[in-house]
Amino acid sequence: QVQLVESGGGLVQAGDSLRLSCAASGRTLSSLGMAWFRQAPGKKREVVAAISWSGSMQYYTDSVKGRFTISRDNAKNTVYLQMNSLNPEDTAVYFCAAARSWHSRSYRDSFRYDYWGQGTQVTVSS
């Protein structure tokens, strides 16, 4: 079993930055594909970014490309999401997720992720 705990969310103004962290316990993350998802009120959960187990491949949804960066430190069992130039449309609960069988062609599919954190709220005011 893997327990994931997100942190780093908060209330910021448009244009500000935040760095989310996802700390894992119970198992090493080094063999797991990881992703950040978000869900805004009344909207479906969507993938924001994903990263391969080695960190060599990263993927982003179009709306965050050039602004967000996903990274991982397997030695610290932690995954990060650096979010720059935030705008009100980024307001959502952000979830960290881990997949035992992760593939670059299916990173968008939430059902392929086996472990989820409880989420952290990000609110961006205009």
C-alpha cells in the first residue's frame, strides 16, 4: 500500500506561484508513474501533469504547458508540481496519484491510477 499526502495549496493572487508536494509512505515511489490531477467545482477531474517512474518523461495538459512543471525526487519519495503564473481558472482541488502500471499513452486515464491522496485546495483570486 501507498499513502500519498499532498501539501502546499493555498490562496494566492493571479500571477503568483505555488509549489505542491506529494509525499509518499508505505512503499517507494521509484517504480510508480505519478500524476497530478485537479477537480474544480462542477467539473470532471482532469489530469494536469504526469511523470514517468524515472522522471525522464513529463506530460502536461495544454492549459498548463509552459507554466507548470512536474518533477520527482525518488530519494525523498516525493513528487512536486511547480505552478507559475497562476490564474483563476487554475482554482481546484489538486490530487496526487500513483500508478503501478503507468504508460505514456494512458497517463490521462484516472482509472489507471491505484493510489490517491486526499487533495489540496488551490484558490487563485483575480
